Amino acid sequence: MHLKYESQLREPLVYGDKTYKQVTEDIVRPIEAKPTKLWYIGFYIAVALLMFGVYSVYREVTYGIGQWNLNKTVGWGWDITNFVWWVGIGHAGTLISAILLLFRQGWRTGVNRAAEAMTIFAVMCAGQFPIFHMGRVWMAFFVLPYPNTRGPLWVNFNSPLLWDVFAISTYFTVSLLFWYSGLIPDFATVRDRAFTKLRKKLYGVASFGWTGSTKHWQRHESLSLVLAGLSTPLVLSVHTIVSFDFATSVIPGWHTTIFPPYFVAGAIFSGFAMVQTLMIIVRKVFGMEDYVTIGHIEAMNKVIVLTGSIVGIAYLTELFMGWYSQNKYEGYTFWYSRAYLFSPYGWSYWGMMACNVLSPQIFWFRKMRRNIFVTFFMSIIVNIGMWFERFVIIVTSLYRDYLPSSWSVYYSPTIWEIGFYAGTFGLFFTCFFLFAKYFPVIAIAEIKYVLKTTGEGYKNQMAGIEEQPLEDFVHQHAH
Amino acid sequence: MEQKKHWQSFGELNQSEAYNKEVKDEFNEDLPFVAEEGNSFLDAKAPRRDFLKYLGFSTAAAAAAASCEMPIKKAIPFANKPEDVVPGVAKYYATTYVQDGDAVSILAKVRDGRPIKIEGNDLSPITKGGTSARVQAAVLDLYDTARLRFPTIDGKEVTFEAADKAIAANITGSVVILTSTVVSPSTKAVINQLLAKYPGSKHVTYDAVSYSAMLLANEATNGVRAIPSYRFDNAKAIVSLGADFLGTWISPVEFARQYAAGKKIDEKNPEMSKHIHFESVASLTGSNADEKYLHRPSETGAIAAALLSAVNGQAITGITDAKLKSGIEKAAKALTAHKGAALVVAGSNDVNIQIIVNAINNAIGAAGTTINWAEIDYTRAGIDAEFAKLVDEMNAGAVGTVLIHGANPVYSWHDAEKVKAGLKKVKTSVSFAAKVDETADLCKFVLPDNHFLESWGDAEIKSGHFSFIQPTISPLFKTRQWQDSLLKLAGSNEDYLAYLKNFWSAKLGGVAGWDKALQDGVVTTSTGVVSGGNFNSAAVAGAVAAINTAKKSGKIELVLYQKVGIGAGQGASNPWLQELPDPVTRATWDNYVIVSPAMAKTLLDIDLNNGGQADAYEVNPPKKVVKVTVDGKTIELPALIIPGTDANTIGIAVGYGRSEKLGKAAAGVGKNAFALACTNGSTVSYTCADVTVVVTGETYPVALTQTHSRYDTAQGNRTEVMKELTLAEYKHKPSEIRDERAKELRGQISGGEKLNNEEVLEKFEAKGTIYPVYDRPGIKWGMNVDLNTCNGCGACVVACNAENNVSVVGKPEVLRGHEMHWLRIDRYYSGDMENPNVVFQPLMCQHCDNAPCENVCPVAATNHSSEGLNQMTYNRCIGTRYCANNCPYKVRRFNWADYTGADSFGDNQRGEVNDVVLDMNDDLTRMVLNPDVTVRSRGVIEKCSFCVQRLQEGKLQAKKDSRPLADSDVKVACQQACPTNAITFGNANSKESAIHIVRKETPNRQFYVLEQLHVMPGVSYLAKVRNSEEVAHHEGGSDKAAHETKEHA
């Protein structure tokens, strides 16, 4: 009788025969070592982009939204496109952490930390757009329902933009807490290894006095579960509410009931693509191929091909309804403004189709799913496609809406609109570089948790057991 | 005990003379605005208006001086309140808009000493309260920063005394007075006084756009060198040979009102006048015609001759084009069918054509019915040949002194170089121009005239119709009425006011009559009898013969036309008019070459029937530049494709390419096309044959405010946007529009398929939504626009700008779709692309009861009032633009930059906003702002408020009088300005209100734009009805074929 059980389908979650010590060493090494030249170059580029973004926003705040090429008909353009895009990216982190935690998907451990960090930074970037797209950003606090001296002046709870305020701030808060609570044991590990006083102090404060006692672990586990439970509906609700910005309006192309699921699927799609982009770089740069394995990458590619196809069905449904409803206004938006290749914005629709629906289909092939270069390339293609999707929804619906008299001239961004977008890339990567330098990019504690049941060590252990006579095993394990 | 004496100064102790005087006068300064006893305030040394002017100006100046980073603006209250001025309450003074020949009776609204708005004078029997865009915009000219602020000699500032002396010393021998048409009888008397003083002198009248041919033709056929009055309201059949009588021809405000009378439809007995239009380049009038035929300008004479033959029952010869021929036959049929109620007008400046037109009018019995010779129109009197002779005389050195007022031939004469050369040879050249125009620039002396709002005067617009001018503000600068200057030169000691007063007191029965005339603004002595004059047919045969021998052109031809806003250049320096989209082309801030879609295909290689090419043309502002060559003279302008233009004809607007000295708005805008005009020996011709047009390969951006013009798309005809039909269809089935509405709404009601049409319309409000519907008691403001009487002239747009302080943004911003107009006039085409039906639709905020903008604002900055107003709270707005996106009518406007200087960020305009915008923020220009309306700052949305400030004022008035609100209490600015009364406004809940009555009495033509969205708009429209036999109203069909037959990928 053999006790050996090795899954033929599931790969190990961690490669190599790692000990706990080794895991800690591998993951904490970048924090303790001096950053590489490459890190500096990347960081400075990110900061430069951020500075350009700050200047672009400065111009917009000082001189007005006229710094952008929006007009009387196209009131939102790159600003809200970028907002929705970043929010979408910010979905994967929480999805990986929360939903996969609840579903007990062991493979999440390799990528969850970085994915959550990405979420937080992406939501930070996203938040810039609705704030700075305001004509009078200095009055932005009007959107907060605070008791005021202006009589019974309250916010408008009917407005989807207000729902956004709540949805995004809640999402950000919960994601941040979730991320941080996961970081506490790892910070404690870094603290315990600290070789300077300052490090010890800073990581000490950051780890909130974690001692690793069973009580701490028990509470930590409970908190993680509670936060996962809270985050799970948020993953679905945030993009649902973002989609309400459009779905509840009267504009043909926006006024669509399938938006909530379609937006959520799209968000997961783009979020996973962004995680792929980042993780492929991180595992390479920090040499963490053993923790972020090809199996992880393949799993995420499966999610990408699934959500990409859902999004594709949504596109086709829209087109179908544009015809089936016999609503001439919707018909025009879907069939002419978008789907007609030679209409002014036809290129963006077909760009979207090519990037989001057609190209991810290569992930039906296992070989492709497991190819790092293809994955990396596709992850970028998908995010370009998802940017197009939001651009298509916003601009092609607005620029030719109900009254032909108001149809707009061709909208293309100014350098300051592009600069704002570039600036959020700067913000994102500045944060990410700092994260990669000062935070454990992989959840050490969680890797150690799965180490018992996966990887070479586990295999060896099982092999040892296998060679044991049954009696010995029983003897050993029966108390 | 002796009383102790206390003293404060040696003066008091000694009771010195100086001290006593000081004590006596301590509090006894003259109040500046108190008049001497027995005299009127206006005769006081510093009249009331001076006081108000200083007050207003110093307030503005103080405010300006205080404007550092965070401007603190102070309003200084009256220390001594003038007796009849209530701060914050406007006064209205009857006066007259006079510019060149044009004269319109108006009321000037004066707030705290400064005129801020012009309204039509309801007492005028000519215009009955109507205005035009140019009249509405004239108040801005008063505050033009480019106005001359002092008299000059050779460009250097002098005093009037010095200038008078110098001119008097320089006059030797005779003088020539060169003016535009003078409508003022007293001024004519003053001119005669001056002419008498210098024997051999003469007065030459010069009109920038000449009506010589009409004057000469009338002299030939009726023995009078004059233009009669036209009565379009009496005409059941109107044929126009290129006369743009609704836009620019003679007296458009009057004609628009008369014309609308024939277009108003009584639903019970639907009848309309029939208007057949022949033209070469799309015009405002042609766009309104029931039927329109296109032809080359060189064919105008042949068409007139053919029409004459046809009305006389003879066969048509000389017209080969079948369409045109049938058009002439139709026109002749209509004219003869309505003998005695028919009218033919022609815009041509060719004497022969005008003689033939007179003959046609004689044949159809127009004289005495639609043409009134008892009332001569005095607004045009220039004879080209007389001016040409003067130019020759000047060049010959025969003119020693020329006094110029109103005329600007250096700009508008086709041979400007010759005028320039001539003017240089004149020893004493005096201009009375208010601004340094092209002619004044070459004059030695410039004695700037007052603006008409600063002037005294009179106008005899037609015989027996007098209109008076009184000042509404003291002259802002060192300017003087030119009549005063003339009187000085004539050696008179009297000033013009005294002269005028005497002149009229004698005629009107003393000072009381004069005062009454000033108060009313108009005096009518005409009895209203319509006279036919005496027609003499002797000249007709010769004219027809001359027409028949005229050569035909085989090449492209050119038409020079005037734009409604800019005219012959009078509006070029006015930013409101420059930014007013031309009703026909919807372009601002430029002139351009108008080409037909057919010519675009061959010349520009743009096929509007090709979806991709049409899109590319529409969405990209840069247009191809073409080089037009006429007679060796060339002009390079961008080409705009305007349907309704003859395939072989191009059009260019005059009035552009003005001198930089006329101000920021005029500088560098367009090119002067007057140079392309030519003369046929006696009159100037504004059409040219044998024109070559070549594409240069360059592009130039044109700021259009509307890029797409058809509501019929490849995915369906958007009949919810616009409804039009023909009179025949309407008579056949009066409920056509109602049925169509029901069809559009039925699908929005659950179980709608079981309801009949009337039930659908009735139940739509309650059943078209899942939300409960509430009653709306009390006041419910509503508006109705009759698309049949609206002719698209744009008076309302400018009136709205003036009333609501709507920002001017300048061309670069219009190009980016940033124009701020609260009210726009959409223009749609339907039918054949080469010669489409055109319909104009004024569109402002629809004040929806179920407004999509209101529920999306996160901060509730836009909300609904209990009176049905969609309100905008600027200081709550944070500028998310969500409301603008969600507005199906796209009437919301965003402040993209600091257009008004009202921003809390200092110094953020330079380099970001146009010079014109900066000029509009000048302290002088800002005096035109309406103090009742907030000036919006950067970053907020704004839109039509239904002139809420006027509604409040009207309600308060009714409340003070303890009576219910009446229609007369409230007139919104666009409604007031409209020359055709196309706009009805009022409390729709009141059974007596006009809006209620209109909606009740015209159920069949009524519709709401995009009604199917269930936004419940507060503005209703009456469908356009065209008096043509064609069946224009059907789904898709030929419209579709002509338009975007686009393939879907």
C-alpha cells in the first residue's frame, strides 16, 4: 500500500526544496540589500513622469479644464477613461486576496501581496481623475455629506458620481486594511532581522508589536477572513457602481443594463493583465521565479481568457441589442459611431475588439499560457484594449448623441491630458518601486503556510513517508 | 457780567471776510445734479446723467483698481440719491438705433446710469418691437475700447476748439459732404445750412452695399428716385430673385415681421403665403422659402425677363434648365393666381433687372397693395455713379475739402486704391468716424462722433414715420455729435440739441409735443393709406432687350453677399456679432468661400454622399483653402460646403478683413471681398462671371458651431428631433404630427399598443415612467417656439448674450467647441442635398420637468424650482460636467477657462484666452454687463435660466400691485428681441396666458424635442409647415438615399 499522493494536474506552488529560513532569506533580501542600478533608473523615470503629471495638473487647476480638448458635447474624455481604466486595474488585487482566500485557492499566496499593492496604487491613481476633472477642484469637498452651515444643503444621493465617492473610498479603505493586516507578520520578520536601529524602530512601529504568539495568529486569521468577507462584495460593487455612471444616464451607448457584469468582468480582465505585467517583471528582477511560478502565470492566463471572452460576449450583446431594440439612436451609436470601421472613431472600437476579444483567445493553447514572453506581451495588449474600451464607451457615445446639431468635432487629447495620464503612471510606479524596495513583495507568512503542503520539500517528505513501512508510520503518527 | 467770547481762529475773532465766506459756504456746495429753476435737469451744468455716469464709471474704476489677486469689488451707494433713480431698478429710454442707413426704433435699458440692453420699441408701427442681431449688439459698440477718445489732427490729440479752428482755416472754396444715407431730417437741414455757406458745395451719399439700381429703376418706371415700402404681409405670393429680405435687404426687421404674418397658421383654417425663391448662394431668406430654385447669377436677368413673359401669359424663352423653367412657371402661376396680393423683389444691383421686376409687379397688381408708394423708404439713397464721379473729381484735384460721416469707401468701394489716391489729393479731409476706420485713417482731421446712445437726433425711416434719438449716457469720451461739428463749420452758434428742439417743437406743437415724442420715441404722421404710384412702362422694352443681349458665362461665377451679423462690415468690430454663428453656414469669426456639394466633389474632392469623406469634412475644422481669381484680383479663403448653393456659383461674404484699428474683434478676421466687386458703368455689381477657383493645398480652420446638419441618419430618421411637413399634407391630414408623436411614444408606455393616439399622448407623462407623477400647481413657466415664423435671424441669440452676460470666447475656443451661447439656432437640412429644405430650430435649455441633468449632479448644484425652472447654482457647482454629458439637448455650457476675469485665481488669462476675451474684460467693456446676472467664473456650468431675473422682477411687480401675474409682466430676452414673435413665453398654468392659449389652440403642430425620452421638456415647438406641393415628410426614402448610405463593417 502506498501513501504517496501526487497530483498530476496541480503543480507545486513553490519550486525547489525550500526551508522556512530560505523563504525568508529570498523574500527579504531585496529589502536589506542596496537597490540595484536598474531600480534607480526605473525609480527616477517614474518620479520624472510623476512630476510631469503634477505640472499638467497644475496647469489644469490654474488655467481651467480648457487645458484639455474636451468640448460642449464631449464633456468627459481621457479623464474619465483613465479613471475607469485604473479602477478596473485595481480589481485584481482584492479579487486575488479576498475571493481566492475564501475559495481556499493556494496559488494566490505567490502573487497576492504585489497584487494588493497594485490595487491600492491603482485606486490612488484612479482617484486623481474624478478629483481633478472637476472644474473647481478646490470645492471638491462639496461631495462629502458633512454637516454644514449652508442650511439644509446636502449632497445629491441620486447621483452616480456620489455613489462613486462612497464606493471608491470604501474600496480603498478596505483594500488598504486588508493589505496592511497581511503585512504585519512580515514586517515583524523584517524587524526581527533588522541590522540598524532605525530599521528596527520603523519596522517595529509598522508591525504593531507583533510577537507571533498563537493569539496574534488566531486574531490575524479571523481579521483576514472578516476583511475578505467585506472585500468580496466590494470587488463586485465598485465597478458596478462605476458602470452606473454610464448605465443610469440617458445617452445612447451609456444607457445599457448589461453594464454592471460587463464592467466587472472587464475590470478583472484588466486587473489580471496588470498583475501579470508587474509580476513577470518582479519575479525576474528579484529572482523569485520559485515563488511566482509558471503555474501562477498560467492560472492567471486562464482567468484572462475567461473574462476576455465574457467581455467579448458583452460587446456582441450590445451590438445585437443595438439592432434588436430598433432604437435608432442606439443603432447609430453602436453600428455607426463604433462598429463602422471608417467612422471617425471606428479605429478605437476595432482596436478594442482586437485587443480584448481576439488576441486573448491564444490562451486556449497551453503552450501560450505558459510562455512568459507571450504572457507579458498579451498583458500589455489587454490593458491597451481595456483602455480603448473605456474610451469607446465614453467618447463615441458622447460625440454623436441625440441632436445631430451638437455632434462634436474630432476629440483628441492635449499634451496636458496625456501628461495627467502619464503622471498617474509616474505615481503608480513610484509607489510600486518604493513598495518593492521596502516591503516584502511576497507574503512570507503565507508562503510558509502553503510550504507544508506543496513544493519539493513536501514531495521529499512524502517520499520519505512512502518508503516507510506502514507499521512505522502508524507507530509514528498514532498517539 | 460781560459774556465771555470764545473763538477758534483769528478769522473768527476778527470776523474777516474770508472767514465769513467760508462759514457761509461750508455746506453749500451745489449738488451737481440739481438744475436751475425752470429748466429741465438735462439743461443743468452737470446733468443727472453725468452724475450717474461718473458714479457708474468710478464704481467700475474703483473695482478695477482694487483687482489684485483676490479682487475686492465695492459698490458705492448713492450719498445723495437722485430723485427719480431707484438703485437696482432699470429705466427705459426710447431712442433709435441708427447705423449707416439702417434705423430701428428701440428702447435702451439703463441701469444705474449705463445703458446695458437694447429692446425693440413696441410703439413703432414699422418694427412693432422687433430687433435684429445687429441692433441687439449695438450697445456693446458703445463700450468699444477701440473708440476714438478725442479729436485728432494727423493722428495727434487736439481739442475740439483747436480742430474747429484748424478746419475752418483750411476750408477754401466748396466742400463735399460724403455720408452714408442720412435718415435724419434735421441733419439734412444742417447739411443744407453748411452747403449754403460754401457755395458750390455738394452732398454725396454713399452706401457700402449699393441700392442704386433700385433707385434708378424706380426713377425710370415711377418717376421717383426712391424705394417704396413693401408690404409682405399683404402678399399671398412672394417671389424673390435673390433678395435676402429676411436677412440683409433694405429693412429686414420690418420685412421679417410682415413675412411671418403670412406664415402664421391658424389650425382651423390653415392658409399660408407662398414664397418662391431664386438664388445662387444659400441665404437666410432662401433657406426660409417654400420653394427654392438655383441658378447662376448671370441668369438673374433672363429669369426676370422670363417671369415677366410668363405673368403676361407669354411663353418662356431663354431658360434651358428644365427645373428652373418649371420654377419660373410655378412662380408666374402663383403670382397671377394672387393678383393684387403678390410681390416680386430682386436683390440685384442691375438697373435693367430692377426695371423688369417693376414691370412684373405692375403686371401682378403689386402697386398699391404690396408696394406702397405713399411711404417712401429713406434708408437707402446712395447712387454709385455720383460717388464714382466724386472719386474722379478727387483724383483730379478738384475737391478741396471733404467731410466724411458714415461712409467708408476706402474699405467698401471696389476700387479702393483710387479712393485712397483721391483722398490724398484732398487738402482738407475731415472724418467724423467714431473709430479710426479705413477712411478716417487717411483723413487729416478726425472729429469723433458720439455713439447713438450718447446722441440727440431724429430719423425719418419712411415718409411719415419719425423716430427720435435721445442720449442714455453722457459721452464717455471727448467726442461730439457730428451735427454739432457741422453747425460749427456752418458758422452757427447754436448747438445741435437746441437746433433739434426748435426744429421739432415747431412741428410737434411746442415743447410738450417734443417731450411726448421723446418719451414715445416715435411719431407717425402717415395715414396708412397704400398708394400705387404711377407706373410708366417706357423703359421696360429697353431693359428686356439689354438683358437678352447680356453675355452668358460658361465658367464658375461669384456672388458677394452680406452676413446677417456682419453686414457690410458694420458688425465686424463687435465680438457678439463675430461670435454669432451665421444662420446659414453656422460659422463664426471668418469669411470663406461657399461652394455647393456638387462643386465640392469636383473641386475639393470631397463627396458628402460618401460617409467617410463627409465625416472627415465634418469633424475636422481645417478646411481646404481655395484661391479665387476674378479679373486679375485674387483672394485665398477656406471653402465651406453649403447645400442650397448653385453648382457653378461660389459665394464670399463682404464685411471682413477690416483694419486693425477697429479693435481686437475686427483685426485679422477674414479677408475683404469688396475688392472683387465690379462696375457695369453705372452701378456696382456684386456678382462676377468668369471666376477661376483653384485648390491651394493649404488648410485653414473655420470655427463652426454646428458640423452635422441632417437629422436623417443611416440608422433612421430622427423625427423626434425635428418635425416638418408641407401645407398640402397638413391639410390632407391635420393630425399627422400628433399621430407621429403617438407612434414615437407608444413604445414607452407599458400596454401602449392597446391605446389610441390621443390616449397615448395623454397618458405618456404618468405611464411613461415607473415613478409617481406630482401636480405642479402655481406658476409653471413654459415656452413655445413656432418654427414656421422663426426665420433663424439670430436676434434672440445676441439678445441672450446681452441679457445674460454670456461670455465671448474668441475663435480659437469656438474651434474647440467651447462657445458659451445659452441659446443657439440649429439648422437642419432635409431632402435633396443640392437644394435641401432648411429648417431653423432655436434651442435653449428645455427646462425639463424630469431633467436628466438634475439627478446626476453629485452636489445638487442644478435642481428644479417649484415653478418649473431648471435652476443652476453657480457657487455650488464643482464642474464635473456630468450634467452636460447627460443633457440630451446639449445646451449646457462649461467655463473652460477664465473668460470673465471673475476667477479667484489671479493672472490666469494671459496666453490662455484670446485677445478679444481680454478686451471683453476691459473695465470699459464690462460696463455692458447686466448687474442682475451673475458673471460666471471658471469651472462652472451655465445655461439658459429662462431669464430668471426678469421673471423675479415681473413677479415682484405683480405682487406690489396685488394682482395675479400677467403675460405683460414678463418677457424673456429672446422673446422680446424676436422680430416675428415666434417665441411665446409665460405661465402655462394660467388659463389666460398666451402660452396656454398657443398650446391649446395648436395641438396639431405641437411637439416636444426628444419627447420619447420622458424628460418632459418645458419648451414646445410648432412643426415647420412648408407651402409646397412636394411631399417632404416621410420616413427615410429619398432623404436616406441622398445622405449617408453607409455600409457597416
